[in-house]
Amino acid sequence: MSTSQPRRLANALPDSLFTNRSVVFVESIVALVVVWSLVYRVLPPIQESFVSPTEVVIATRDLLVSMIWVEHFVASLTHVAYGFGIAVVAGTTLGILVGWWDFWEKAFQDYLTIGIAVPSLFVAIFSAMWFGLGSTTPAAAAAIVATPYLATNVYGGINNIDNDLLKMSRAFDVSRLRVIRRVIVQSVLPDWFAGLRYALALSWKIASLAEYIAAEQGIGYMIRFEMRVLDLAGVMSWVVFFTVLLLFIEYGVLAQIEKRVFAWRQNDSVGWS
Amino acid sequence: MSSETSTITTDESITTDNAGSIHIENLTKEFDTAEGYELVFEDINVDIEPESFVCLLGKSGSGKSTMLNIVSGILEPTEGRVRFETADGTGDVTLGHVFQSPRLMPWDSNLQNIEFVNEDNPDYTEELGKQHLDLVGLSDHYHKYPGQLSGGQRQRVGIARALSIDPEVLLMDEPFSNLDEITAEELRKELISLWSELNKTVFFVTHDMTEAIQLADRLLMLGDGEIYGDLEVPLDRPRRIDSDEFLKFRQKAIDTFHSIDED
């Protein structure tokens, strides 16, 4: 009897509450805020070292109204743009070299593994030591961390090229240039794009970390500033701003591009052999 | 040649009078393996007439796909050569290929898959691509992706792609072996219908005796490095696989096919 009541309740609610990804995501945020509020109210010791959701909402509103975020957002965006841009060029080139030629595979494969294994914090600290205080540190740290991820994805994409399609192209005497454009690039594109998405998110995180350590502008720098003045609500407001920004980039920009570029994947209703 | 189905209609812009002949001369193939040279076949001589439908039969590992790959130019022979004769006398042949799996690019629409192999074809237009998809019964699927089609439909696109380059010779490597029997049977009938309409020379590799007798004018049997069986199929079309004549000939072909095991 006790189990049938929740089941009946679940049956009475719209399916979208359980199946729609966006709706479930909003539900999870609401649940998080509710739990946060309850814990904050019920456990008074926490109030000394933490802030309530209401305080964070107010601090975020103040941040947006003050327009301070514009300067630091533009600074972070510039750091990420340079770091990510370098990672795209270097990672793609490295991935092609390693994927296509045995010699470069032997020469660089282990470096890619090491590059992925090295903790990002070390890279941020070493970048700060090499480049000092300023914009170069976050850009360099983002580039160094993101490059091996992108290279590994391109390398994997090249290894996964369907040999049967290459044989088919040869049987029909299709020119090398057309095979590169229509078979090889198209085969690697999904892995390259997945690498881009990951590298971009990583660039934002590492650039912010490096800004925290050694920069005079940027979202990471402002998080450090708020921590120094012990404004926890201020710290959380920048974290919220950063999270919303990443979600916008992920779902508002990258997911939309993916939907257009890889329409053929979404239409895979039957599956291919 | 008579048609088994009446569903195939050819557009005037699709060529129907350019079949080529194949002449396999003293063909030998060896593979260089870790254990030394492995002989696949030796001194094979076969002439295939224009507009004929020839099936090459053999057990797994007999070298039938190797021979098809040499005929198609993908593999080089160790000795001998493959020569083609065309209606215009140049011997400059265009080969159409249909593979065991369709080998379509999943990111391209069916029409784009056909366009892909027509790079050097000055006469190719989108309209011609559509006509070839019409030819294999895919009029409503021009802009669909291969992933949206069934296995049989994808193989039809593969056939349309091969025909779109206007080949003098069509090379088919077990094209129906990955399909369920009902779909395979349907496609065999359509292939015969297309062949009757388009008058192409077809060189078809299979290990399925019933399929071979249903389709071919002539059966070649490859094994132990030689062509040990060469049978004309004396059956009228359309061929019913349960008719007495079919079953009688099938038994004769099977006896020939297994004769190599007795030697």
C-alpha cells in the first residue's frame, strides 16, 4: 500500500517531469537549492562559514547590475580565445601527425599520454612561474592543458577511419583530394568536434584557475579578490556567473552547431552495418 | 533475355548499349606471407562475353574475392593480366562495383553518395543521380541518409551508385550475403530486371549455389588454385527455384562443385 501511493502520484504527473532532460535539470537545481536552504537553516554552525541561496542570488544580481563583470568577462574571454585558439591549431596539427605517420606516432604518443596525465594545477603554477603576472599565464595554461586532449581526439578519429570507405573510393577511382575532403575529414570531424567541446570547457576552467593564481583581470582573478575580502556570497556569485556562462556555451552554441553539422547522426533511425 | 519483374523502367539518358567483355589471361596470384609465398590460383584463363551474367563460385578462402579485386584493379596479379574489350574498341573500361556491405558514407545523403563517385563524369547531373535512385525503387529517398534506410535499401543505393558511372562491366562481391533471405530474393529479381534492361556485363562472386543459378548465364567454380568447373546455365528466365529443371541443374552444379573434394 505504501509503494502504490507514490506510483499513483507519478502516474498523475506529466511524463515530461521525468523524461524531458531540460525539465529534469531545472528540477535538480530546485532540489539543490531547497536542500541547501534547509541545511543552512537547520545547522546554525554552517551559517558562520557559508551563505544562503538568497544571499547568493542577491550578490549575483548586484554583480550583474554593477556591470563589473563586463571587464572581467572580456578579459577571461580573451585569455580563453588565445589559449583555445593555440590549442586548436597545435592539437589538430599534432593529432594529424601522430595519427597519419608512424614516425610521429612513435615520437609523440607518449607525450600525449603525459600531457593528459599532468595535473592542471601544476600547469597553471608553472605557467605563472614562466610568464609571471598578466594575460599570458592564463592563455598559456589553457593552451598547454587543452592541446593533448584535442590531439588525442584527432589521433583517435584518424585511427577510426573506415578502411572500407577508402577501398570503395579507390575502386571508383576517386581523386585523392576528394577522398581527403569527403571521406577523411568527414570521418575525423565528429572526434575533432568532441575534442573541441572538451578543450573549450577545459580552457575556461584552466584559464580561470591561472587567473586566480597570476592575473590582474578575469573571472578567476575576481574569485580570488572576493575570497581575500572574505565575501563568500561574492565568490559564489562569480561561480554562478561562470557556470551559467559555460552552460550557455555548451548548450546555446556548441550543441546547436553539432545539431547542424552532424544532422546525419541524429537521423540514424535504423543504424548502419 | 527476359525480365522477371516489370518494375524497372530506364530513362533515355541512362546508357544501355555499352557492355564490355573481360579476358582473364594466364592469371596467377601469390601472397607473400610470414610462412613464405602462398599460391591463391595459377594460370587462370577465362573469357567473359559482353552482356553476359557470370557467377564465380567458390568456398571460403578459394580466392574468388582476390580474383574480383584483380579484375577491378585493386590488386596486382603476380603473373598474367586482365584485358577488357569495349564497344568503342578502346578497351578503356569503366567498372562499377557493388560490395558485400554497401560502403556508403553515413554523413552524405543517398544522392551525395552517388555524386561522390561521379567526379570525372562530365555528363553527371543531379537529375541523373535521381534517375538511378528511381531505377532501384528509391524515389522517395534522394535526400535521406544511409542510416535512415534498411539494409536492403542501402544495398540498392550501392547498386544505383555503381550504375551511375555508366559502367561497361559491373563487379559484384557477394552483395546480398548480409541481407535476410526475403530481401535478398527481392533484390536478385530486381538485379536480373536491371541487367535485362541495361545490358551490362556482370561478374558476380558468391558462395550460394541457388543464388548463382538464379542469376547467371554461366557458372565458374574456383578451387585448389584453378577454375575446375565452367557450366552454362541452360534454364529459361524467369527461373523458379522449385521447378524440376532448376532442381535438376542445381544437383548437377553441386556435383561439379564437390567434384574437387573427390579428386
